[in-house]
Amino acid sequence: MRWTTRIFAAALCAALQACVTAPISGPKPAAIAQTETRAPVTILISIDGFRPDYRTRGVTPTLDALAASGISAAMRPSFPSKTFPNHWALVTGLRPDRNGIVSNSMEDAGRPGVTFTMENSRDPFWWNEAEPLWVTAERSGVRSATMFWPGSNVAWGGAMKGGHGEPTGGVRPEDWWPFDMAVPGEQRVAGVLDWLRRPTAMRPRFLTLYFDAVDSAGHTYGPDAAETTAAVAKVDAQIGTLVAGLKALGQPANLVIVADHGMAGTSASRTIAMDAVANPADYRQFEAGPFASFYPVPGHEAALEKALLGHHAHYDCWRKSEIPARLHYGTNPRIPPYFCLAETGWLLNKTASTKDVPDGGAHGYDNAAPEMAALFVASGPAITALGPLPAFDNVDVAPLVRDLLGLPAGTGLDGDDAPFRAAVKGPARN
């Protein structure tokens, strides 16, 4: 997802004062390490838009060392390969069709006239279909802290009074920071380390950390650009700072490092104008890009289906109930009635205009496409060094984190911990 809007940037300090228990300073790390034996913590780290093959560019010494001391894989994202749906899949163990976050933008009959976007995503209504890890952790007595993870600023299980305003009820992590693109990666790492400098009783055992620079560079310049490689190198260095800080604190940590999706190169020359495919009088197009979705004008369904449905050059269109089963997508009522998916690297525009389509990158394509594969690296005291694993679905990550935290296994999830059972040491489950 392109985080182009800096959410409430002018009010960041006030938001942190009102909504966040700020990380506090404590004794110097060396002093803590000398007097305290610390129990391991688990840190779930997302590098948005990080393809596994970015590690082959020779600029990721930190990630490479962690992979060598633990496990790694080219992970399959859930469909659609977008930011919000996959971040929620990673922490719920449910695919978007079941976790309720079916896209970066969506509508729901329960909120007429309202569109879910990053800017108005605080309403628990959108998130309450699936419980995230930090809620499970808090309910189990495991203190949690989240740095910018999508959905972690929401009072999960609560409600907005009258559908707007401030939420009532619900559960949040004990500590959380709302997303702000202006906060550099170094400060995000410092915030996590500050949380871990706290006395034992106030120290989180489960933490999340989020980086967006690689995704932003991939969108703007494309996945193969030097600028994207530079962003990869910078985030790797920031994770190196985290690793060094943990060592200075004497804080053992199980690091689970993931991406939400990959990135494919795009071009203004590879676009389809949907208003040239179907008559705009027959539909309202809701989404555009790697996939497109449509609401029919009442009474115009037959005309729209005649124009849309079937295989076309560089894209396919279906009724939502007929989306291929392997995508696990199409039953949630928030998905529009008609859905088209572009060939990787192509874009489905609303019109023929390409002024807003630079030669850059996009995601949202078939989750089996190699370009959509996502990074996975895990290392720490509870992880055996087994090296590369076969590819697996990202809904398996939540069960892994549950094992590392000693949380209940969970029931009815789309994922399980099978890919990691040989790697996770027994005591991690206690």
C-alpha cells in the first residue's frame, strides 16, 4: 500500500500523549544486562512490500545473518495481495475473505455512505470479524506493544458511538503508536527498545514493528530500481540497530520478520480502460489497479455481465461467487458483486487516462505470482537453525507467534504451525 497520507501528522504529539503510553527511559542497557536475567520476548516485524529476492542484492547483511541462524522462506501472501488485508491475515490467521479486511478500500451495508480507507480506519466495526494476536495476548496476561501495525490503534471489539466519534469499549495493546509516515525507521526502532528498557512488570513480551520505506520506493521507482535497493539496505541497517540494541540490553528475542506482499513493475503502456470495455451507465467501478471491482446499476446486470465476464487479453472477470476457489475470496459481503483481476504487471484503469500511472510498481495481483511473494525470516532462542523452508501461506504466521508466546493454539483458523514444528523448540510453547 502506498502510505501517501501522513495521518494526523500535525497532531502526532497530541495523539501520542492522549492515546499512547510513551516508551520510558530507564537505566543504561549495560547496567540492566549486569543485574537481570531477562526472559525472551517475541517481536513481529513487517517490512511492507519486501520481496524475498531482494535479499539476493547483497545489501541485507542483517537479514542474511538472521536467516542463517534460523529459518527463512518465500511466503505466499493472502489474496488480494494488498497491505491492510495481509497485515490482518498475519496477526489473525484468517484470510481476508474471513477476517473482514477484504481490501485497502471497502464498503459495507452496515455503514451506508462510508468507505473504509486508511484515513478512517479507526472504527472497530471494520476490524471486529477476527481477533488479532495482541488482543489474544492481552487476554492471556501477555503485555503487548505495537509500533504502527495496521489495525493496532483500533479498540478491538468495541464500537463507535453512533457510528462516529471515539470508540467505546474494546481492547488495545497496552502500548501503541498510531501510524505516521514522518516518523523515521530509526525512531521506530528506538521506541521499541525504550519499551524494553522498562522494569519487568511494565515490559511487553510481544511487540510489533512496521517499516514502509521499501514499499514506498517500489511503488515510486519500481522493484528493480536502485532507489528500491537503497531502501532495502536502509531498512536492513535499521533492523541491525534493533539487533544491536537488544544485545546491549541483554534482551533475548525471537524475531519474526515478514512482508505483507511483493511488488511487480508497472507501466502506463500496460493499462486497460474499463470504460471502453463496459458502458459506465451500467456500473459503478469501486476499485482500480491490479484488480477492479464493480457494483451494477440496478436492472443493468445482464448488460454488465455480457461485457465483463470471462477471459480477456491481460485480465479475467467473474461474478464474486465464481472467483477461482484457490484464491479463497468471494464470500464476504464486503466484496463487490463483480471482480476483475489483471495479468501481473497490467493495470485496470477506470478510463484511458494514464496521467496518474507512472512507470513504477504495484501489488494486488494473483498471490501465486512470484512477484507477489513475501519475505519471511525468523531467528531467536526458540528457533532451530534449519535454513530455508518450503513456501507456505502467510496465515501460518499467527500460529507460529502463538507458539512462541505460549498462547492457546486457536480454533477455526485458516493457518497452522505445521511449517515450523521442526524448527520451534519445545520450551517456546510453555
